[in-house]
Amino acid sequence: MELEMIIDAAVEEVLATAGEWLGWDGRPVLHDGNAWTPHKALRRVADHLVDHLAEIECRLAGLEPMTDHWHGRTVTTHADFARFTETDLEEATSRLTRLAACYRARLRGLSDDALDARPDPGTWTLREVVQHVAGVTYYAQAMRSGAESAMM
């Protein structure tokens, strides 16, 4: 799969999984040492996409990427416990597919040299960043895995 399309594929997988959360019973599921809810999983997907898109944009502009100050998956907010409705899924679909389109637009036309440049030995290449970001499916899988474990 072309690099510019792997974020689209990841977002499609996340949204397909999120469709299973309609009618969620309000109880968080436990997975990998964290409590998960539909809103938390989707929040983490969006945060991850935004964070690394900002990193890519800064690097391509020759700027130092900003350090994120997310609390990550270890924090579950009060808002994360809200009911998960069809409207929430529609909003998430709009938000995440637009973010995927931003990745597609940004990556289109970048040369292999630009994608594989390593600014310093401890830094990922842009190609590695995008491959890492495609792992946002983890958050949706965490919600699913925890729910499946609870049913056993």
C-alpha cells in the first residue's frame, strides 16, 4: 500500500470498529492497564493524528517540532464516559477522515529523499512517523479487546 494511503486505511479500520460501540453500556473496558471508553479511544486517535501531523509540518518547514503535552492513554476524562451515539460516530467520521485527508495531501508528492531523511540519529524519518501513526488502530482494538475479555 502506498504510504499516503496507510492513514486512510487505519482510520477506516478505527471507524468500522467504532460502529460496534453504538449502544455501549457505559462501563469502561480494561485493556493493557487502562480503562477504555468509545470517546476515549476516538479522542486518542484524533490526538495522535494531530500530534504527528504537527510534527511532520514543522519538520518540513524547517522548524523544531513542538513537544506534546497530552496525558495519553493513562487518563480517562469525565467526558469520556458520555453515551456514544450515532451523532458521535458521525462527528468522529468527519473529524478523522478530514485528518486522514490532511496526511494524504501532505505526503503526496514528497520524494523518497524527503520521506527517508533522518535529521539526527535519534529521530524517526517521516516515513517511520507515518508508519507509526498508522498504529492508531491500537486505540480501537483496546476498546474491542477489553470488551471481548469482559464477556468471557
